[in-house]
Amino acid sequence: MRKICTGCRDGTDFDIPFDMAFQPIVDTATGEPFAFEALVRGSDGSGAYGVLSQVNDQNRYAFDQACRVKAIESAMAAGLMETDAHLSINFLPNAVYSPIACIQLTLQTARKVGMPLDRLIFEFTENEQMASPDHVATIIDSYKQIGFKVAIDDFGAGHSGLDRFARFAPDEVKLDMELIRGIETDRRRQAIVRAVAGLCAELDTLLIAEGIETAAEAATLRGLGVRYHQGYWYARPALGTLPAIAEEALRF
């Protein structure tokens, strides 16, 4: 237990170097970034795999804490407050032992750098079966009471299905990129996304399509009622900076 508390206090238990890249989530109605997602990268700018492959049961908690600190500090240093955008941070539900205790370092970091709590979004990234859905529901309730928004990532893939949507009542849902790829020619994918868009509208849940790579995918998704987009078509992740949205993408 002492190691857990130390991680909460100073966030230094994870000693593998890493950095953060940022990618915009675009509000296609305004052409402005709704949020920037913080994405793990190697300290040399390499992909996330080199870091994530070293995360295990012994350092998972410290990694989760370190990511929160790095994301907030890096986004603020990159000029997040010069925009109206939120900051979206991936988190590991199975690494949160006590929602209130484990959030203290996040709150401390936000206060230190002047990050408003209502600008923070926390995304589920746990693709494995959750050990305790009740525990996850408690985390979400605690985060919402603090003022954070919560998103289900990779919706429609693996365990991220309608059962979680119903149980956890997220503020946002991010469609898995496998539903997006080639959607302009796939009637089944179109029907599924149209149905999810209608469901989200009825439940006042913001729907985001991630992994968009082409103009055709972007145009089809807008036609299906998906307003918020993320992917290479708009901007590639940029290490330590908030990338601009491609002008070409905004003409569609």
C-alpha cells in the first residue's frame, strides 16, 4: 500500500521515459478543435508500443498516474488555454484503486498549472474485461462529481459495447476506427453508425468518430449525423505541440 500512496503523492514511480503527442478532435460544425487527445509516445518521438509494452501489473498504477501528469503539464505548456478546447486523457480503470485517493495527484497538477477541471475528459482505454464494473461505475460517478467528462473509447470493439454504454452513462462515445474504415461504400457500417448517432442524440451523449483518413469517410460520417471527427485526415499527432487542423479537411 505504501508504494501506491507514493505514486499518488509524487507520480515518480514510473521510471520509463515517455512523452505526449496531441491530436485534435474537430467540431466539423465550426471547424475548431473541440478537444486535443493526449497520446503516449517514446521520448524520442517513437510510437506508443515501445512504452506500452513495458507496462505490467507492477507499474500499471504508476504509469497511469504519470500519464495524467505529463498530459496536463504538456498540454498547458503547448498553449491549450489559448484555445477553447478540452484535453482528453486516456486512463486505465483497473489502475484506479480508490477514485478519490487516486485522483489527488491529477487535481494537484491541474491546480499547479491552472487547468480548469471542466476542460478535462477521461477516456477508457482498457480493452480487457474489467475486473469489477461496479468499481468502474464508482470511478465514473466520482469523476463526474468533480467536474470531469468521461468517454468510452473504441466503442463497438471488444468489450466496449452497449452494455457499458447503458451502465456507465458516458458523456462521450468514440466509435472504433474499424467501423469507420471504408464506411462510404459499406451499407452495414453506415446503418450501425446511423443507429448509434441516433441513440447518442436521444441520450444527450456526444459522438466522436476516430481514425478518419479520407475525405470520403469524413463526408459520409457527417451525412450520418456524426459532428465530431478525429484522424489523420484532419491532423496527425504532434509531439509536444497542438497541431493545426488541415485547411483541406475544413473545406468538406
